[in-house]
Amino acid sequence: MKNRPLLLALTLVCAALTSALIPAHSQEIGLQLYSLRDQFAKDVPGTMAKVKKMGIKEIEIGGTYGLAFPEFIKLLAANNLNVVSFGADFERLEKYPQAVADEARSYGAKYVVCFWLPHKADALTPEEVKHAAEVLNNAGLIMKQNGLSLCYHPHGYEFGTYADGTLFDLIVTSFDARYVNFEMDVFWVKQAGQDPLALLKKHPNRFLLLHLKDRKPGSPDSSNGQADVETNVVLGSGDVGIAALIKEAKKIGVRHYFIEDESSQAEKQIPQSLKYLKTLNQQ
């Protein structure tokens, strides 16, 4: 795009002005817009308005739902929505890290998140972890040089057995903490048969972001990054232990939380989840 540098400059100003309209909070409950993917597929402006009506101010995005960049930015500003986190594919981070940084900054994002690592089997191998570390450490350095923080979001296949622990232990030591940290999706950690609270306590300085998602009690575990989306339930009504996780996350200084509800009932459940989280703030 010939005018991309000009668009970038103008958008950064727009993002700064938008951010100024949003009250500062020590912790803010945001929304991963993927939760409303079905609604966005039908009506982008109307769904943005619904997000605003829910009281959401911070969002995590991965695209513009088919809208041109300027039009999408205008919608964000009109609904006082602040892009905190921007999703980027592993392949783009490997081949075009500077382009990813430029795009994330054009939305005013502070974080770039990689949601998936390439792997051939249901679980990662040590060799795949080594390759991922090389790619993300390099990309993370470039993000940092551009004022951004890179995080990786596990999906469960990272918890295969390795040495005296799991492959995630290898990931934590292989990903350079100066350049790459993590976004914990508490559902996927639980889904893999792990304890998200224990993991948060084990690595208190590595989880910068949280995906808040609860799981229907009695749901079978899986460690391949796959699960029935209808097991996503209203926060506080599942078996993940949301209250204890929020308490610990606040204790260690996590600032950004994103509700992600992948179920077909997301539009109905998100306001109920927000209501539940407000009760925790009153405790």
C-alpha cells in the first residue's frame, strides 16, 4: 500500500486520542473478538456496537472482518474500543516480523500474540520447540524494538511429557523472557489436564495476558488443542476455578484480561460472565 506510512502515522494519532478517552484501570476486562465471529460475519458495525453496549473497552483482534483498514479504525474509535492485543500467525512472524510490528502499531496495540505453533503430531516435539524458539525470539526482539511485547498462547499440545516435566517447561526456558512471554488461556490449560492456577504461580513473571474462559464440569480432557466449543460456559459456572485465578493474577500484576467464549451462546453468555467478574471485584 503506497500510503501505508501516512496511514500508520495518522492511525497512531487516532489510537492515542481514542486511548485518552478510555479511563485507566489497574486491571481491565476486555474481549477477544473471535467470541462473536458469527455475529461479525453478518454485521460488523452492529456487532461493534454490541461490544460497546456490553461495557467493553479493551479488545484483542486478529483481522478486520473484511473491512478496509480506515473503515475498521473508524468503527473502533466510534465505539471507544482500544486494541490492546493483535494476533499474528507464526508464519508471518517468521517471514515478515517488521510488517507484523507495523500493522500492530497501526491499530495502537501494545501486544502481539501468536496463537499456534506448527507441529506434525498431536503434541510438539523438542525439535519443533527449538525451531519455534528461534523464530519467536527473533520476532520478539523486533517487536520490542517497535515498542511492542510478543506473547505466545498455548492450546494444550504443549504439555506432553518431557524430561521430568512437560514440553511447556522447555518452551518457557527456550523462549527468551526479554522478548517472548505468554498469554494464558485458562480453559486450554485445564483442558490439557493441567492446573492453570499452579502454572500461574510457577511462572508469575511470564504470563502478561489472560484469556478468561470456563469449562462445563465433567468435560473430557484433551491435549491436542481441540475441544467441543459448547463446553465453554459462563465464567464462574465451570471447573476452571476462575475466582482463584483472578485473585492470583491481580496479585502478580496481570493487567489485561480478555473474555473468550467460543460457544454458540457467546452473545448471551458474555454479559453474564461480565456480571460474575464484577462480583469478584466487590470481594
